[in-house]
Amino acid sequence: MKVAIDTRFLGSEGSGVGKYTQKLVENLLDLDPINEYFIILRKSNWHLFDPKKANFQKVLADAPWYGLKEQFLLPAILAKIKPDLVHFPHFNIPLIYPGKFVVTIHDIITSEFKGAASTTKVLPIYLLKHFGYELTIAQALKRAEKIIVPSNFIKKKLCKNFHLPSNRIVATYEAADECFMQAGKKDFPSGRINQVLATYGVHKPFILYVGAAHPHKNLDVLLSALKFLSKNLSLVYSSPRSAFVDRLVDKAKKLEVEDRLVVSGFVPNEDLAVLYKQAECLVFPSLSEGFGLPGLEAMAAGCPVVCSNIPVFREVYGEAAVYFDPRKPEDIAEKIKFIVHNSEFRGSMIQKGKEQVKKYSWQRLAEETLSVYKFILRNPN
């Protein structure tokens, strides 16, 4: 069979979707020597994928995400490839593409958290783009042969909110990178630790947050929680994305904790592993997520996780995290204090985290995804 995969999100710029796409393609490369794959890339990430197998080839589609260009360029390119199946790893399918496809829906946060507070764009442009999002995701869910999601929590949400039968949706869990697993098994040399801390302007002790600063991430409340914590404890904010960061800094100034907020920008995995190991804990205060990959990365590296008491985190992290009410800064602070000041409990949570991450595997995700491809092509409508 001929499978095309829209891999334009590949790389750090694509954030979580980029990581998912990267790991899927890398593992399919090892798993499947038979079927033919067309890996669709942009100029900016063309160099990030090396097709080491003859049945994998790269195809250029230099169109940005979410724009009109992708709506016309992708169907034209796919018409030349003539794939039996296309995998779109995000909701932004080309609406005029008539062929069979699988879509991955990572979450429906854009539908749940909307309005002026959820954008940095002027309101008319935001409303137009949001209309485009709602139209596109509805069509993706309606027309896809199968829908892949990162958790059973999202599967249930899609069934409820879009009235979909559960047999159309397949949950495939993500996993922590091997570099974080290796970091959890060793101690970094002091010189390496000092170099990483100096690079990002970080001083110990600190708590760590990894991810974007969108409103649903609930970072305003986390900043408020700093007021209830020791003044020598700082918050390190790590993200490849700059949207909403100015708002975050302004909020820190209003709360008079700006001197305790460190905005590190993008941190590559090899340095992030060091930050995880040196942090008192990872704090994940989100109000909604599709999976929660930073928590697994932290656990793999040996960093305890303190996070929101939301269903998806309960599903993914189990008993290996400490949970708080994300609406209450005092509760967030209390749970962080409990981790910071109880070394025996902290050690037990680190051990639980290392066991929890063993339940997840990128190879298994790729195997389950390949099974979806095969099922569709063996069962034509």
C-alpha cells in the first residue's frame, strides 16, 4: 500500500504535534519494510528526516499550517502521489481532498477555550480563524476513515461532543524520549549541570514548567501560587513558542514575582533532561490536555510531577503524580511544599514515576497506528 503522511509539523517548531509526528515516522521506518511511504515536509524541516529505507521517500509541500496555501497545495501534491491512504497528524486536513485519510486529534481545547482571552490576534481575525478551525475539525471527524487520539479521555470527549461511534476512534498513547529515560539512570557531571543552568539563567532551587503559555495552561494561577512559596524558589518556564509570554511576564510583574520567573525559551532535549533532574518538581497546572507528555518526560528523567487533578492526567500518570486543585493557588503551593520538604516522599514519587513511564512506548504507538492503516485498506467501504 502507498501511505502519505503529512509531516510538516516535524521539529521543535511544531511542538507536541511535531514530536508525535517525528516519533511515528521514525518508528514506522524501523517497523515496516514493505509498504511505500511518502513523507511530506516543508523546506524548513526537510533536513530533519533521513529516509534510510528504500520504501520511504520525501515529498516537498512548502505550505504553512492553518493557511489557505495548504488547502490547495496538499491536494495537488497528493493527486500526483495517488496514495491509498493519507495520515493527517492534526485536524487541519485539506477540505477538498477526496481520498481516504486517517486523522489524529490531539485535543479539542480550541473549541473549549475560545474568545478574546484565547488569542493574541485582533478579534475579527481570530473569529475568522476560529470559524475555519470549527469547520475543518468537523469535516475531519466526519470524513476520516479512523480517528486516532492520544488518550481514552479524548476518545470519550469526541464521542460525546461530536456524537461519534467509539469504534471509529483509536487511542494510541505517546511516550517519553529515550534521552529522558537514560537521564533517569545516571547523574550528570557537575560541570555539565552548571553549564546548562548558566546557559538558561537558572539558579537552584527552582520548579519547572514545560509547555506553551496559552490561557488553558493556567499559568496565571501558578504564578499566584509562587506568593505562597519560599522567596528563594523560582519558576522556570520552558517553551519553543513565544505566544502569550508577554502576558505571562506582565502577570508576574503585577503579582510582584517577576524576579522569580525565568523564561528560558526553547531548551533542546539534552539540556531539558538536565533541568528535569535539577528541578524540585515539574508543575503542570493545565485545565485541559489531550495527553500530557512533559509529565512523562519528567518522570523518566527522575523529576517528581505535581499537576492538576484533571481526568486525563489521572489516566496517564496514575498514582505516580501529586495532584492539586488547579483553581486554587494555595493548594498548588501546598503540594509543591510537600514535595520540596519531604525527601522520603519525593524519592518514592520519583521511583513511581520511573515505573509509570515503562507502560508507554513510541514503538507500540507506531505498531497500533500501522494496524489502523492495514485495517482500513483491508476493509474498503
